[in-house]
Amino acid sequence: MVGWTLSVAKASSALLLLVLAMAGPGHARQFQSSDVEAADHPVVRATAYMDELLRQRSNNRLGIDLGAGDKDSEIFTVAQLRAGSLDMARLGMNALNGTMPESTVLNLPFLFRSTAHRRRVLEGAIGDELLAALTPHNLIALCFYDAGARSLYTVAAPVRNAADLKGLRIRVQPANAIIQFIQALDARPVPMPYSQVMAALAAGTIDGAENNIASYLASKHYEKAKFYSATEHTAPPAILVFSKRIWDTLPAADQRMIQQAAKESVPYYNKLVDEQDEGARKTLAAAGVQFVDGVDKASFSSRLAPLYARFVSDPALLALVQRIQAQ
């Protein structure tokens, strides 16, 4: 009986080893990913592209389930990631302001000179350093997605320089940096939920708002605010984040596979978002939107320079600002 028991045990062990060998390193995992955007948005499509890459390279052992829509808030999503109840999510930088001091830098007005400058910084050595800064906070940052520059749009008249904003009521996100930015330009910031902006524009309780061109189109705010002034005042990126609690349970080979797939999703995303923005501009022009491309950005940046020292007092962060501007 003892010999028979040992034989069964040996056979079971051999079967287990065979199953593990066939499965490859690690176990099958479907990572739950969350996003506030719809399935056809470039950031969600970029995550779907990651899913394709992972399935191909792991023989369908690893994949991403895009069904975990963010129904609460991004702050709540960060808590879920830290607790390990959610695997990964795409977040706006504002959601990390209380966690990652470096995120404040990325929200500074006129930090980036152009789209090319933003992407060079975010996809280079400085970007890698910023991603690594989240690790001590129980989050693994995989990549940045360039969310585009935010510009002003108004109801009654275009904004061509900083003086044109005096006294205007501008809807802003409930973030301290943008509120003080609008105040420094002698305008009146009006923090309110994004869902209320259209009604406020129609009622005349605000004179304008600010966002990237794709959101300006998708929200239909152009129906009430026909002047889109390319101030491009801020351009905080989005960031793809993984739960460190879950990450630490994965084999190193799987971690590398996920990181590589995330890296490769960035140029795929850039192509999608560039096509989206080009299409949005054509659609808006056909709808009668007046684009103001020759904005006097110097009139803005000269008045906003003092804000840098107010929001970034840490010498290391000030050095980071200088490095970014020197790129």
C-alpha cells in the first residue's frame, strides 16, 4: 500500500510539472483595467492594443479585460489599485497630485513648448524617472499618454492675448493650479463638474472653458462657444498605472512583457490621437468654429512665471522643471 501511495504521489507530481511546463512561466491572468473614457477613445484603444500584444506573446496566457469602467472617481480608482482590488487603470495626472509631488510639475502652465517637446520628455529619460517615482507609493507606472494641450474657448469673443481674459468667467477643473492660473490672468475661475458646463454656457453663467480639442468636439461645447483660442496653456499627460500589490505577485518575465507592451502602445496611441485631433479640427471648422492660432503666448507666460515658485518650492522639483524646459 505504501509503495502504491508513493507511486500515485510521484505520478501526481509529474502531472503537475507537465501542466506547469505546458503553461509556461506564471499562471494565466486576465488583468482588470479601468478607464473613464469610452471604448472608442484612443487611450482605451491603446490599452486594447496592449491586450493584443500580451495575448500574442504569452500564447493567450496573459490578457487585459477592459470592462472595469471607472464609475466612481479617479481618486477612488487609485485606492483600488493600492488595495489590489483593481489590476490597472489609466489616470489623469490630477488624480496623483496628493501622491506624487512630481505630478504638480506636469500641470504647470506653458511647461511644454510643443507636442514634439512633450513627447520627447515623456518618452525619454525624464519620463522614465517620473514613472519610477510612483513605485514607493505602491503603484507601478507603465507609460505616459500625451493627452494633448488644453486651450481656451469662449462665447462672445476670441482670446488673442492675456488681456482679453480680464473679467471673464472661465470654467475650470477643481484643481488649485488651474484656479490660480486663471486668477493670475484677472479672470474669474468657476470650478464645476464637467457635466454641467454645457448648461452653464447656454445659460450665460460662464463665458468660456478650457479643454483639448477632442473633448471640445465630443462635449458639443462648440455649439455655444464658437471661439477656440490655441493658448495650449497646460498639457498634463495621462498615465497608465498597475497595482503594485498585484505586480509583486507576477514573475519577472511577465512584468517585462507587460512593460514592453505598454511601451509599444505609446506610438500606437500617438497615431490614433493625432488622427483624432486632425479630424476634430475639420469637423469643428465645418460647424463654424473660429480658430485663433496666433495667440500671443508670451503675454500669458510672462504673467504666469511667478506661479512656478508658488507651486514648486522643492529644489529638486525646480531642477526638474529646468531639465524639462532644456530638452
